[in-house]
Amino acid sequence: MPRIPRRRRWWLLAVAVVLAAVTAYGNYALIVGQDERVDVLVLVRGIGWGQQISDADLGVAKAVPDQPLASIPAVDRDRVVGQVARSTLPPGTLLAASQFTAQPVPGPGERLVGLAVKPGHLPARGLSAGDLVQVIAVMNSPGTDASQTAESPSAPFRARVLGVGPPDSTGGVTVDVVVGVDASAAATNAAAGQVVVVQLGPGA
């Protein structure tokens, strides 16, 4: 019997060509994208609000330049060292210019006050740098040393936590707070006695 010629499936060949072209373009785009990445600064360890950024806090990562983020090139490392964090920043944060300032803490018109806080007079989960708190002075209980208490409790005032010291033998801690000049007298008066520190939520 005569041999029937096979029909060529040209559409399969066309599909193969298209897939090869797409794959080649994807590889090209990936290589080009990697070539566009630049060295930028990241945090290798967390820092708190008001803390100075040291050289040991900084690391380098590859990233594609993004105008909205305004990342900091690694060559500007010396410009970032010594700056002050404007908020609490966790490790791995890609640094942007809006996250730090040259303004030290405390700044103009502010005061730094240390408050001795007894166990039970602050939140059980503790306080972190940058927390907004209200400080309420309380009278010592009967039988305590009256010389450690102010003549009269000062009015409550708001402050920003800068740091918390390690607990002492009684479990008490020293909380460093930053207050405005208008509250400095109340803060100084409260530091002479006992206080209760209440953490405030956003917008409080």
C-alpha cells in the first residue's frame, strides 16, 4: 500500500519558540534587575527611640533603589553614625533619612529625669524606649521614711520613656523619662518620692 505522508504539526514548533523566548526574556530581566541593585544600610541590631546609632549597629544589604523609601547608600555610613533614632527600630530595618535626626535627646526645652519605680507601680510587661506615659506621684505609706517623700504630691504629668535600668534587690527599677520644661518642676518633685507610671496608648 502507498505510504501516507505525516502531517507536520507547525503549531507545536511555534509554541516551543514562544516558550523559549519567554524564558530567555525572564532570565535577562532577572540579570538586569540584579545588576541594578545597590549597597544600602540596614540595622543589624535593634535600637530604641533617642538612642545614638553606632557603627556596630549598621550592616550592608543589596536592594533595588526605591525613591519613596529613600534608602541610604552604604557609602553614606559615616553620615549616619552618631545620628539619633526618631523611633524604635528593629533589626533588619532598611534605613531611611526620615528615621533618624541629628537632634540629641533631651532636646532644647526638655529635661531628662530618673524616676525610682517600685514593683507593681508600672506595667508588668515593662516599658520600652519611646513609650508615652503618665507619671502620678503618690504619698509613702505610713511607717516609711518621710524624708524620701515630697511635701505634697505633684500633679500628674506626661513623659516619654528613654530607657529602663536593671532591677535592684527589691525589684524596683529606674525609669529615665524626657519631659518638657513646663513639667520639669513636677518631674523633679515626683522623683523625690514614689510614683506610679501608666503607659498611654496612641492618641491619648
